[in-house]
Amino acid sequence: MTVQRSRHADVNAVVGGYLRDLAFAQSSQQKMFGYKRAAAAILALDVPLTDLVGPDGALPRIPGIGPGSTRVIREILDTGQSPTVEHAIAGSDRREDIERRRQLRRHFLSRAEVRRVLWEPAFEGPGLQQYRGDLQMHSEWSDGNSTVQEIADACRQRGYQHAAVTDHSYGLKIAGGMSMTEAAQQRTAIDDVNARHGNQFRLLQGIEANIDAAGQLDLAADEAATFDVVLAAPHSRLRKDEDQTNRMLTAVAHPAVHILAHPRGRIAGSRAGVIANWGAVFAAAAERGVAIEIDGDPARQDLDHTLAASALDAGCVFALDSDAHTVIQLSYAETALAHARLAGIPAERIVNCWPLDRLLAWLSRPAAERRQ
């Protein structure tokens, strides 16, 4: 069956993957970057390539797509494969690395597939209209670009009732981690935002704490207590092939943690992230009422829908977040929603779908009492 005839094949993800393979098979840096840009352009399209093919079989001009990429696209649409790419890989000295990268692209969705899943009525799970607020994003106070006021305005434009700004904590200096003095200043800025919006919108102050190698957070318990919501996320040891179950269990057991954010720390085609007994981690999170995050950043998509389904079976609640670093990236939450729908997660189990009073009650309870 060809990609063109397969009703539910994520054709844009297939094409984007082949173009990434072709990029890494190049000996020229210029050509490598060109094919990478082409792959990114295809993955970001709002519609599948099959819908762009005209009655005469021609494709329209797609920005960022040159003749070489067009040839690959045509091959895949016609046969489901690309002899051009496979020939380039066979003649490359990076064949083993390319095969490794292919395995690291599994269960990533293209933008077009995200949109299809969001609007396909056959899928269960939350829709955009049930999503009340994003609980992971970054501002100018760490490695984001926007002010807290700009974030609040953008969230309101998306119809959110609340949201949380969750800048990095001070231990992650590479991401411009926020000191506690800066956190106090940010709190004042957030209070000003909330005063302006009244009852129409509520911005929470959160923190994305770094999980160290032993599973501890990079801020003290009394410091964590000053934030409305605490995310714990791994940012190191993400390329190790060792078992890190104890590390993740220790993080989940921390009394201040509300959300285990991008649990694996994977990146498409680059790293698999943390290796752990996720069944054990999910069971511990369910017991303590710690939400498991589906991070919607297109490069992360972590957890993906296959692993999220396991967390659902374990009894977990979930947070579906954008991990936005600019207000334009708030749309990344839609990718998280698509994975939730593919996993069949009901809105009742998703903290972003709860009204503010229920969310605040959940956040305020000790971990041992937080289980829904």
C-alpha cells in the first residue's frame, strides 16, 4: 500500500523523515542544512501533501522545497519509499548513524497529523474547546522571549481561563535559570497582570525544577513552596543507556512536585532520553497524584501517545502543555492534545481541562492527598 493510498498514514512525517535521512547522508554542510530546512517545512505544513496534489498530479510550490526535495516527495507519494534517499544512504559513511536516528523518530506527529487527530470525531479525549489553560511555558525571566503580560494576553486570545509561567530554576544556568530574588520580582509582575485581568484570567507562577542525577530538585523545599505549581524535569543524562528508574522515582516522591515534565527528555532523531521502568514510575505518580506531562513541543512530543496510554492504564492524571518559549509557540499545546486523543485520555484525567477552583485545590494539597 502506498503512502498516497493509506488513509491514515502521516505522509508528512514520512516525507520529513526521509528528507532528514537525506540531510545526514550529505557530505556538504550546505546541502545538509538545505534538506533539514526542507524537512522542517514539510513537518510544519497544516495539510497533508496528498491533499496538495492537483488533478494533473502536480504539487504547488512549497516554500523551502527545492527540486531535490520535490523529487523525494514525488517518489514517496507514488511508492511509499524513496530510492533517491536509500541510494544516498547506501553510499554514505553515516549509514549506521542514520539508521539510529530513524529509530528516534518513532511516534512523532507532523503538524498536519496533529490537526487531523484534533478534528477527527472518531478519537476520544479532549478537544480544543475543553482545554482551559497551559501549565508549562517560559518567559523572559529564563530562556523565553515574552513578558508575562504578553503571555497573559496571548493566552486570553486563545480562550484560556488560566495558565502558568514556569521558568527554569536557578540550578539550570544554561537555560538562564531564575534566582529566587528574580522569582520574587516575577511574582510582583504576575500579580500586576492578574490585577489588570480581574476575574477574566488568572496567571499562576510556576517553576520548572531540574532533576539532578540522584533525582533531587535544584531548589530547596522552602523555595519550592513559594510557587503555585512545581514541574520537575530531567535535563541531563539523556543520552545514557543505563536504567534511571530510581532517579525518576525519587523525583516523583518529592513532596513539592505537581507535574513530571517531559519525563524522558527525548528529542526527535537525536536522543531517546531517560531509560526507566516507566510502569513503576507511572504507578508511583498515580499513587501520589503527580501529573504526567505530554509536552507538545514538536521536537519533544514527550510522552508520546503509546507511552501515555500506559500511564493512563496505571491511573495517572496528565498535564498537556506547550513548553512555549515564545507566544507563537503556544499552539504547541495542540500537539499534546493530539497525543492525548490518540491515547484515549478523557478530559476528566487532564488537569488543563479542570476549572480553576479544582486546579487550585489539587495544587494546594500535599502530594499524599492529591490523588484524584
